[in-house]
Amino acid sequence: MKSKFSILFLILILLFSCSKDEIQYIELTSGREMDRRKERFGVKIKSDNYIYFCKEIMDVNPDNYDYHSGKYSYYKSISKVDFMEYQALVFNNFSRDKVEVFNPIPDETAFQIKFQFTNAQEKLTFYPEYLNEKQIFIFEMLERLKYKKFKPIDSIEFSKDLLQEKLPEPPKF
């Protein structure tokens, strides 16, 4: 009798652990600017309806030719947004067949939109200049989220493709 309850209990635990909601998100990250003193950032909207933000802590050492530290401060929004609204906009306007293939351009700031929905996952790197009007509107809407009110948090995971990008070492004279 005890073993039947134990087996039933284990089955229930497995069912509940498998039915957890998958974390869905939309993430916008920035690459290097021509102005080496301008920090990179990341904005992420998660299915919990909160916005998460990271901004680079810049290296102020004047002897360092690269001000980018690769270290970040992390924040969580005080108020919520409607994730489903952003999901619909991004899903309908950003996919491999709707964004030009990325070819690196020196001294141009690249951005990346990465998203994970229940039935879709995508990571697109682009330059805003190559987006259509609707995509530019969505990109700017996502970028403006970094101006919301936030509270500091310890950390949150962001895609490191552009946020950890390094400049090549300058040639020695």
C-alpha cells in the first residue's frame, strides 16, 4: 500500500515539474559605438511582464585604449508591461526572412534581437539602417525601454555576442 502511494506521489511530482511554464523573452542588445566611451546595453522583456536592463560599467583608465570593461550593472523594472503585446510585434516583424543577412561593417553599431517564445526562437544581428519602417519603430520602442524606472538586482543572463565583443589589439610600433 505504501509503495502505491510512493509511486503515485512520484508521478505527480514529475507531472508538475514537466508542466512548468517555459520562460519566454525578447532581448535587445547593443554592440560597440564609434564613441568608445559610450556603454553597451541590454534590454530584456520576460514573460513575467518585467523589463530587465543591463548597462556596461565603463573603464575610466585614460591609458586604456578600450574603455569597455565587459562588466555590467543589472536592473529590474519597477512596473510591469504587457509581454504579449511585444511578443506579437516582434514575432510578426523579426525573422530570418524579414531581416537582411548581417555583414559586419567597421565602425557601425550592431544590435541583436533574440527571442524565445513557446513555438519560436530566433537571434538576429542587424544595423538599424537596414530595417524597414515598422521594424525601426519596434526597435526604437524596445530601445526606449531602458529609460523606464528600475531597481538594481544582482544579475540576469543576457546574450554575450555583442555585450562581450572585444576590439582587436592595436598594432605595436
